[in-house]
Amino acid sequence: MAGRAALITGGSSGIGLAIARALGEEGYGLTISARRPDKLEQAVKGLTDAGLDAQAVAANMTDEDDIKRVVAAHRDRYGRLDVLINNAGVGIGSPIAEAETKKLDMQLDVNLRAVYLTLRECIPMLKEAGAEHRKALVVNTASIAGVRHQPWLAAYSATKAGVIALSGAAHGELSGDGIQVTAFAPGFVDTPMTDWTKGQIPPEDMIRPDDLAEAVRFLLRTSPACIVPEIRFIRPGES
């Protein structure tokens, strides 16, 4: 059994998969969750074929029972949780006046409610790890849209601003238990989620998923006395 373990949501591609790979290379046992079982199994096979310890648990993050099942599967496999990466997310653009309630609810449920519920379910294991080594880590993937409040992405911006606020509040509650909570706020990252922008922004000009993975490595190497509440990732020329 791995000496330390991590749970990553939204881990079948892009940012989540890059972070999973980095943590696996650091010796963490991995539980990786995503919505599509076929894509998830393929991603996890790539990790296990590389010699990493990983399991796939497909889940719909709008379903509270699915979230509880993912956490339970992780506990059953590893018995501990040192790192939680809340990365599952969805972005749907539209003017507010034309927004469909169903699409609004999906973004609220996946981007914010699921982050809250997953963290809630993981707190007991995170507290155990924090008591052991004072460095349990939670990373919640927000977005630069949660800082800059993007027109035509109002729902997405609102949920990601909520993730940043939730992260700060959670850190205030949990830091005394050895749990650090950090929000990541990236601009455009070269992932399938940003395919719609690639007519305007070439992929080579975008942030790389591995940039965020390296930030996780950095957070794990800082001392328990070093608190990093938020990291923004921007491209050259942005402010």
C-alpha cells in the first residue's frame, strides 16, 4: 500500500491527468475520477502501464451519492488521503439573457457544489494526514475567470469566484488541523476544454497542464509554515 495517497476529480485528461501523473511519480497512490468510464479507464491504464499505482472510479459529480462512492472507494483502497485535487469542472458560455437553467444548474453543481461536497466527505481522512505530517493538501481548480469576471461566461465566472472564496474559508477552518487549501486560478490552458478558443489563441501560446502539476509539486515541498492561498497562472502580456 502506498505511503501517501491522493484523490483527483476530473482526472481523465488535461490538468487533472497531468497532476495525477506528477503525484504518481512522487509515489502517491491515486484514485482518479471522471464522468466518462471509457475515457477514464484509458487514462488510468496509461498511468498503471507506466508503473504508477492508480484506480479509476467513474462518477457524475452532480450526484452526491456518486461523490460519496468515490471517497469510499479511495478509503477502501488506500486507507488514507494526503492530497485532494478538486479539478472536475464544466464551462458553458452564453449571454445571461439567453442562459438555459439546465446549463446554469450544471455549472453550479459541478464547479461549486461538487467541490464543497467532495471536500466535506474527505475532511476526516485529510485531518488524519494533517495530524500525522502537518501537510495535507487540498487544491481546488478555479479559473482566472473567477478573478476577472468574464462577460458571456457569467455562470462559470461566478462558480469559479465561489471556488476561490470556498478555498479561503476552508483554509481558515482546517489550517489548524494541518490542512492547507490552495485555489488555482489559471487562464487558458491547452486542454480539450479550451478547444473553442484555439482559432484565436494557438495552443503553443497557452499555459501547459504540466505547469499546474509543477505547482502542486511546489506546494508539497514547502514547509507547513508556508501558506499559499491562491496561485494565478497567466500568459505573457496578461496582468
